[in-house]
Amino acid sequence: MSIIIKSEHEIELMRQAGRIVAMVLEVLKARVRPGMCTEELDVIAAEEAQKLGGRPSFKGYRGFPANLCVSVNDEIVHGIPGKKVLCEGDIVSLDFGVIYQDFQGDAAITMGVGDVSPEAKRLMEVTEDALKAGVATARPGARLGDVSAAIEQYAESRGYSVVRQYSGHGIGRKLHEDPQVPNCTTPGFGLMAGTGPELQKGMTLALEPMVNIGDWETKQDDDNWTVRTRDGSLSAHFENTIAITDGEAEVLTKL
Ligand code: MG
């Protein structure tokens, strides 16, 4: 494993990449409505990123065919935008990344389409707060497994399960750098509290819990991308790119 420590100049470029990602997600948030098809969101994401000087990073990554990942209801991550129409009451996860001056930003949100059920709302709130719990733990001197444990404990103590097969990641010049950042402590999938690399200033990580109402098990569609819950339960996904500082981590994917 080789973890790349970034200079202040490199972090500034990542801050700019992150701001573009946040601005694009903000536009998408305002545009999501019942009756639109998911590929419209893909077009908007590409146009907005271009206006801001960022290049969408997912397109072509390991052959991914779109700019934006759009995952609806029981879809967890890596949904491919297409002809699917969003309906009132759906929840939709939007995951977007850009490259700006050779540096990456990566973030995701889940939001309701029109009015959604109280169960869906609570799932989204808990997932976003599980991400915040991870970020709050990501300080110098903590071990990476402390971040995994904080995320898992937050979500599981509220009755949900955390997806085990997909993790957050280091990020910088490359979308996926060392280390992997698991969202759980399960042997074989995760990292126990107090274990893993020690966090230090200048590390840049994408934290991204995926949380299910039902079981943690997943399955993949025939498109070889879309990942969904095996039991069909709802799933939410929130992600931020952060930089480890002397104190509280800095969220780079923010406005
Ligand atoms: Mg990511």
C-alpha cells in the first residue's frame, strides 16, 4: 500500500475540483423531478461540469458508459443513466466526479423525488449522518479502522445495515488511490477499530457509506454495473472527498 500525502498546493487543486462536484450536485438537486428520465441528469451533469472547467471522471473509467451514476431505490451504486423515469416517492442517489487540473473530486448524495415516505427520509438522514460520523473521526493520530467503525456503528445502531462489498478510497491524481476505506469492521470486508494506517495531515480520502434498510447483501445487474440490494430494500449513499488536517478533516466537495 502506498498512501500519497498531498502538498497544500495539491489540496488547493482538489478543493477546486471538489467545489465543481458540489456545484454540479447542487444543480442536479434542483432539477430532479418526477417524470424525468435519468439520462437527462447525465446530460445536465456533463454540461454543468464543462461550464465550470471540470471534466467528468467516471466516463470511460473501467468502461463506465456515463458521466454520472444514478441509482434509484434498491439500487445502491453504479446505476447507469438511461430511459428509466423517476417517479414521485422514489429516492435517487447521484454520484459524480470530476478532474480539474489533474486532480479529482468525488461526491454523492441521495435525495427524494417529490414527496417520499418517512422510512426513506430517515434512511437518507442516517446515511448522511453516518458519513459525518466518519468525517468527524478522521483526524491525525486516528487509525483508518476507527473511521470504518464510526460509520458502521452509527448506521447499525439505528437498525440499518452497511454495504460491505464496496468501500471508500484514497483519491488525488487518481480516482482510486490507496488506502481503501471500508464502511464496516467485518472480518474479510472491513477494518477493525484501532487498526489500519494512521491518519496524517495531507491524506485525501473519499468516504462513502452505502446503507440499506434491509440486509447488507448485494447483487449486480446484467449490465455489469448496477449494484442493488439482494433483498430489494431501499439503499442510500452519501460521499465526500476530505483532506486530513491538523484538526477536523476538511470537506473538499463543498460549495
Ligand atoms: Mg467514490
